[in-house]
Amino acid sequence: MTKPKRKTAEKADGLKDLKQRLADLETLEKECNLQCDRTHECCRRYRALYTKVPAMMHSIDASGHIIEVSDYWLDVMGYDRKEVLGRLSTEFLTDTSRKYAEEVALVEFFRNGFIKDVPYRFVKKNGAAIDTLLSAVSEGDRKGRFQQTMAVISDITKQKQDEAALRQNLEALEQRCDIRTAELAKSQEELIKEIEEHSQTERALQRSQQKDYALFNSAPIAYLSLNQYDGSILDFNDAALRLLRYGRQSLSQMKLSELFSDQSSTETLFESLRKGDLIRDIEAEIRNRRGHSRWVSLTAVPT
């Protein structure tokens, strides 16, 4: 083959190779465009899902500035998106929460790549504060370098209010219990005092009764205690036993009428007693156990 023909053939092969490369580039471009379209669609769907999810969510960059926020976050806080994007996330916290975030929570987050249920107080646009729990996780690029975060914020204001109301109710209940306990303690002290006074009175009464019974039993005059309605003998002293010559058991089973010789005198006596009259120094004839008669002076007092 001559030299000019050889060069012509080489040029033809080079042109063919170039055309193939151009075709490959066109195919690659189409694939890249398709992949880009898919990526854009995924981003669009991700963004739509992120912004429309019914939860408070925001994302920050490595400097702490907000780069994305959900619609629900905006609705709760009362802001427009343009008022939020680009601002530090800590700007929306109370002073106490901001200090905690800067000194503790964010330091832990950038070190570990996540935080869970951190208590923050956010301040709405209208100045009202809400209690929240924030959980966040970091997102990195292919080399693991920090790119952004995704934070989910739970509003627990109602829960906090319920807990505060419950604490107030418990404190009020404890106060009422303390007051009632004090009242019961005071009542117990008064009751113990009354019981002690009653016991002292009862002991004094027992001593008085013992003294009275000793005087009753040891008196030289015969005493009888009677049922004023039927005349049955309830009690008697030693002088009565000596006078009547009856045994203690026998005399306790008798009626006064059995001792009188004249039954009409007994009826007259008890009729006066039933009326509540005092009988003083009435002479009456009685019989002892042996049937011997004796005249006595009788005095009766109804009780």
C-alpha cells in the first residue's frame, strides 16, 4: 500500500473512532441527565416530605444556622420561612435553654453525631414559650464530613402544664392532709386528756363508793337497800344481819314485807315511797329468822 493510501485509511479509522466516542459521550450525557432528573425528583420529594410532615423539624449546618424547616415548625412558632432560614437555631430559645445548648447540648451533638430528648424551651414569635424535647442526628458526605443535621422537636407544653397542675393538686392535698393530721392529733390529745380526767374521776368515784360502802357496811345501825316498787331486798349491812338473824344468802332473796308482822304497814310504807315521800322514825313490828318480834324505828329515803 502506498503511503498516501495508508494515511487515508488511518484518517478514516480515526474519524470512525471519534464518531464512536461522540456517540458514547451522548449516551453518557443522556444517562447523566436521566440520573440528574431522578436526583432532582428525589430531592423534590424529600423536600416536600420534609416541609409537609406534621412535626416540628429543622436542619442546621455546621455553623448552627437553619437551612431547612418544616411547615409545622413555622405554624407552631408563628414565623414565615424567610424569617427563619439563615438564622442560628439558638436564637429561638430562651436565655436558659440557649446557654445550655451552646455549652452542653451542641458540644455533645458535634462530638457524638446525635442527641436524644434534650429539654429546650422555644420562644414563639408572639413571645410565648413552649416546652419541647429535641432529638437530632447529623448527616455527612461520602468522606464522613459533617454536612447538616436533622432535628425532630416534640411539643410537651401540655404535658408540662398537666404535671404542674398535678403537682399543685398534690401539694394542696398534702397541705389538707397536714392540717387534718394536726387536727386529729389535737383531737387525740384532747381525747387522751378527757380519758385521763374521766379515769381520775372514775377512780375518785370508786374510792368514794368504797368509802361509802365501808361506812354502810360497818355502821352500827341496820341498813337495807330496797326496790321501792316490790320491796325486794337489794343490799344490807352487817348490822341488819345481826338484827334479823338471817344468813346473807337468805336475806338477799327476801322482800321487806316478809319481815313485817303487819302487812298493811308494809303497803302503807311502800305507797309513800312510790310517791317519793320521806319516811322518818315510824315504829314497826318485825320478825327475825327465829320468829321473834321486835319493835324498831324505821326511816326510809327514796332514791
